[in-house]
Amino acid sequence: MAQVTFLGFPRIGLKRELKRALEAHWRGKTGASELLETARTLRQRHWQLARDAGADVVACNDFSLYDQVLDTAVLFDAIPARFRPVFEKGHLDGYFAMARGHKGDGVDLHALEMTKWFDTNYHYIVPELEAGQEFALRGDKPVAEFLEAKALGHAARPVVLGPLSFLLLAKTVDGSDPLALLDALLPAYAELLQKLAAAGAEWVQLDEPCLVLDQDGATGEAYRRAYATLAAAHGPKLLLATYFGALGDNLALAAGLPVDGLHVDLVRAPAQIDAVLAALPAHAVLSAGVVDGRNVWRSHPDRVQALLRRALAAVGSGRLWLAPSCSLLHTPIDLTAENALDPARRATMAFARQKIEELRAYADALDGNAAATTALAEQQAQLDEQLQAHGIKNPAVRARLNALSPQSTLRRSPHARRALTQAEARPLPLLPTTTIGSFPQTDELRKARAAHRAGRLDDDAYDTLLKQEVEHVVRFQESIGLDVLVHGEPERNDMVEYFGEQLDGYLFTKLGWVQSYGSRCVKPPVIWGDIGRPAPMTVAWSSYAQSLTSKPMKGMLTGPVTMLQWSFVRDDLPRETVCRQMALALRDEVHDLEAAGIGVIQIDEPALREGLPLRRADWAGYLAWAVECFRITAGGVRDATQIHTHMCYSEFNDIIEAVAAMDADVISMETSRSRMELLDAFVKFHYPNDIGPGVYDIHSPRIPDQAEITDLLRRALAVLKPGQLWVNPDCGLKTRGWPEVEAALRNMVAATLRLRSELKLSA
Ligand code: GLN
Ligand code: ZN
């Protein structure tokens, strides 16, 4: 009979118990033993939960106190020399020092880098390697967690990041090829496999998600060498796990490796089923990832059962495993906690626990269980019925979408013309100064918001407080001489949730937490129906702020791509369609702001780049609709209305043309940490519109002095024309304190004034 299993489970806990335990430990409130006790309790609770939901085999060693890639680095002793002394004091201290940096005892160790895990919103710690690096098996985490599960009576399969993905996701400090370290690394993996076998593990899951990426021939050769070594190591049977996309041109490679089973993602890439079945060796197990590990929706029995019937016919039930597409790390834990949701909506949703229950039903149905078959038929009927539910389809939104034409993406004139009109409407000095939108979210503001939500502070009192804050922010900006002001965003909890709450088509969960990195979690809002905008969302705040000053006040919106990227998105429409709906709703907001006299409007798109597909071949398609959606949002406004956009990451070299195609009048971006090196892209590509490369790093409490800002601006002027350059920080200021912000912005204005007079003299 087909087995139910999974690649990994969320570890943070339903009520974010791990977050609390970690943060208490980091504050020095609790010792290691309390933290480890919480961790153990969570692991054991989650194994039991998965078993009760119907898993035959549970994943183990999927748990992590911070991140599974960091765990792998520490497991194989890939510990940079600077952290070794901290490890000598204690393993946990060393481990957290690598993740978070370490200050004290006269040392100041910077943490390892962190970056996004493929195209998810999870961030992993990037191992730091160097040429000639040695590896060794250190500690026994995978073995210990396997024994822990086994002692509780679970059939458990340890999960370990595979050697190739480990190396490919790492970076070398000396720029050497990480794959050159493979031969040094493999003996440590082999030793681990032997220990797992000795502990009684029948299988081990080696995650190689890099197999869904574009890769070169040398990498393929490295996979073959590595897996030949591991297959000969006398360890447990090997399950090679791939996810987040199709194997595509790597299928022959993956299927040809000497492993005993292959996991494939049949949610992102259902079309690969036939090719996978054809390529799978006769003895190998197929782990079919048929339930989406990355969203919050129930699966469609029609689709899943069609895939499973094909798989069953090809491999037989003894060689077929049923699993979510990827680790369930990217979903919340348990929908039963969401008792405030509309029952009709809830019936269409599934979190980690429900996804395992679904897999159980699929397996039972394959086995001829009539009750399971009926339940799945009902599930399909319910999903079909819910497609007609009120709110899913908004006829007005659909009609507008149908009427969309290329015309909707256009401004009235090209940028060069618009720039003249804008300069006439709002004369600004050379090198205009501005900020990215938010000002410090003080404790007072946070407390007031919490009190307002809890009903302890009434609307009027809350409103008065926010208005005072806006006024304070406006007066401050005037006093230091900024040119284009912002209202400071004190009314916003979060740049996506704030808009989601005012749009049709969104719902919100109570405990739908998903780990972002370490102890940090996000609770993405859920798009379930057509996006509509019943009423203006930001006009009152922007108008109020504008009424306080004669300087231009910048309206502030989150762009359609970012709204999509940071939400759970419905799965019954293509993402690009949902994004166009969002763009239309935001376009209405843009027009209402314009009508209310707001002449400068910023549409933030910090998540545009992170939406890029994993395979290069898919980039153009994504960028086409992402740029189109931005242009729909900004389209149709008067020439005098100046559209800004903001992006946090500026590794734009490879998408610079798409960024230019957005045709924002002004773009602000992050460049200060690379000392404007990111502007090199603009040497080859002459960006036509205005740019504000961030002149200081708001992610650090350090206050930049005037000289260093001047220096950065000079570097920018080497690449950009003076008439093109704006002056602003890297990102919003909400995480900073007022004293830092005051000092930094004063220095920014002073540096600008100095450069302005220099430019005038030379002119
Ligand atoms: N306007 C937002 C702010 O200043 C932009 C935030 C972001 O780019 N992540 O906070
Ligand atoms: Zn930003």
C-alpha cells in the first residue's frame, strides 16, 4: 500500500513557542536547557500531530533552532575561524553567533549572510567556505533526532541537505569554486550515513533542490561523483528529494543517480509526471509531491487522483509514496485553530496538518477504501461549489479586466516631456532630497495600535494620536529642509496587511504564521476572491499631511507585485491575473490621490525582483506581466503627477531593462552597502529617468557622517547626470529610533547642500 510521508514540518510551533523560547534565551533570560526542552517538546508534538493526521513515516532532523542550512554547515564543521573561540565556550553560543553575530569579550563578530531560500519567503544562512577547507562530522544532531523519534515509536526518515545543494548554496570567501570542495566533504557525509544506518534508519532523505535550477555540465558530473560515493557508503537507502519546480533538463541526471527513491514536485510541475515515470529506474521508489507545500489551499482531488493513477500504474503501490510537494515549512501548522474564519472559506483551506490528512485520504482511496473515496469526491464537489461562492468572482472587476488594453499601461507623454511639466508644476532644487516613506514606529505608536485593536483605545483617540504623529513628522522634515515630504506611515502596521485589510478578496488568519528567518515569522494575508477597492485607502492621510505644508507631499502605496508576493494567493486563477486585479484596484487609488491634489505618488515594489522564476527561461514571461501591472497602476495620470517607485535590493544588472520599462519618473533603491558599486549597471545601460540611490544604510544603527554621504553622491554623479539624481536613504525608517534618524537626515541634507553649491559653481 502507498505510504504517506512528508519532507519536513513547520518547527516554530502553533503559537510560535520556538520564537519565544529563542528570544528569551538570546536576552539571557533562560539557559540552554530550557530552550532545548522547548525544542524537544515541539518536535515530539509535531511528530505525534503528523502521525495522528495519517503519516506512515515522519521526517526527522527537519527541526532546526535557526535554519537547516546553518545546521548542515555546523554538522560538517564548516565553521569560519572567527567563530571557533565562541564554539569552544559552548556549542549553542557558537551556533547562534554564526546566525546572528556576536558581541562581547572584546570581539565583534559579524554574522554569516542570509539570503532567500529559492523563491520562497524563507531565508537561509549562507555557509561561508574557502579553498582548501576541511570538513568533519561534528556532533550527532541527525542521529540523535532519529533516535528520539524512534524511541517514541515513530517510523522516521532523517532529512539532510544534500552535498551538492549545500555547496551550491554556500559562498566562498575567496571566490573559489565551492564544488572544488566536494571530495573533501563527501567522507563526512559517508560517515553520517553509516551512523544513521547503525542507529537503525532504513532511509535517509537527501534534499537537492538545486536540481530544479539551470546548471552546467560540470555540476552534473559532480552529482554523479557524489552519489556514487554515498551509494557505496553502506548507509540507509537514499531518497533524493527535489522540489520547487520541474527537473526539466536535469531529469536524466537525477534519475540516473544511484539512489533508491526520487521525490518530485508535481504541484509546481505536474506535467513532468510522464517523463519522470519513464526515467525512473525499475527498482526506485517514487515520492510523489502532489499536495502543495507552499500555500494554504485544499488540493483538487480530480487533479491529484489523475496523477496518482498514472503513478500507480507505472510503479505499483509498493513503490509509491505520497507527500506534499516540498517541506511544509512554508505553510502554517493547523487550520483548526482558525475558528473565526467563515466556515465556507475554511472548507477550501488546508494547513500542514490538513495537508497530511489529505494525503492519508488519497492513499486510502488508492487502496480501495470507500469512505476515503467518498470524502475526496465530496472535497472536489465542495471546491467546485465554492468557485461560485459570493466574493470569488466580482463581475465589475472581471469586466474591467476584460476591457484592459495596452492603452491602460501608458502615461500621457514620454518621461522627458513629463519631467518638464513636473518641474514647472513643482520646482525642485538640483539633487532633490526625500525619504522612502516610513518614520520611526515608536513604542508609543505600537502600544496605541495594540490598544486600539483590542478596543482599549477608541477610534477618535487613536486618530488624534496618529494625526499628531503625522504633524510631528511633517514639521521635522520642514525644519531640516527636505524637499519632498512624506507623512511617515504611522497608521500602517505592515505595508501589505494595511492595504489587504481595505481591499475586497482578502482574509486574515489568527495563527497563520510562517517562518521567515530564525525566530522571525510572517503572517501573510490570504487572497481568496477578486480584488476590489470599495473606498479610497490612503487619500485621507495623504490629504491631511499635505494640508499641513506647502512642500510637495508624497503619497505612498504598496505596488501590485509586492502585494501578491507577500500574500498567500488563490490557486484558481493565474498569478498574473490576480496581479492585474490588484493593479486596477491600486490604479483607482492613484487616481484618487491625484484628484485630491497629491502630485507625487510612490508605488513601492520591493518584492519585484524576488518574484523572478527559478529558471532563466521563465524570466521574460514574469517580468512582462510584473512590469505591465506596475504600469497599469501608474497609468493614465497627468504628466504633472510624478510617479516614484522604491526597490530594496538593487542587484538589478540582470533586470535593468525591465526596471526601466516600469517607466517610473523616479526610482529609489539600495546601493549604499555596496558603496554605489551597484550603479555600475548604469554605466552600460543609460537609465533614462530619475534615480535616488540610497546614500545610507538604514538597516544599521550607525549614523553616516556628512563626508561619507558626499563621497557616495560623488560616486553616483560619476555614473548619473546631476539632473537625474535624487538624494534619499536606502529604505523606510520605521525600524530606527528618532535620534539616529534626526542626525542621519541632517547630515544627508547638509551633504546635499554642499554638493549643490559645488555643482552650481562648476556650471
Ligand atoms: N514605504 C515603505 C517604507 O518606507 C517601503 C518599505 C520597503 O521598501 N520595504 O517603510
Ligand atoms: Zn526598501
